Amino acid sequence: MKLKKIPKFKTEEDEREFWATHDSTGYVDYRKAKKAAFPNLKPSTRTISIRLPEALLEHLKTLANKRDIPYQSLLKLFLAERVDEELHEAGK
């Protein structure tokens, strides 16, 4: 099978959009694929600013301290869990 040439992408967003709309089997011979590990790979993040009531922030810091993690990490965990719940409920 002759493989299609993978286009050059100007941005990561362009590449994401391409692969979201194209089947990779026409571009990649998975029989030649090798297992890869990326132990230090971190997801892309964006810094945002959010205003929280002081009492809520103090409660969050207390909970984070009990778990021995930064409060920002705990907030991300709580947000991710809630978003997953909402998406799961919406899919029912």
C-alpha cells in the first residue's frame, strides 16, 4: 500500500485539526511502528487568572496542606474531576 505524504503544518493547532479529520492509516504504516515512552511529557497548559472568595481559597489551601500538595494542583484536580462528571452526565 502506498502511503500518503504527511503535510507540513504551520502550527500545532493546524496539525491537531488535520489529524482530527483524517484517518492516519493512510499516512502511517503501523506495522513498522516502535513502542515509545515519554516519561517527562507534560500536557500543554495556559495560565489564567481567577478570582476566588478568600474563605474558599483558605479552605482549598487547608485541604491541599492535608494532602501535602500545592493548592493550585488540588484545584486542577477538583476542576478535572467535576468537568469529567459533567461530561459523563451529559453523555447519558
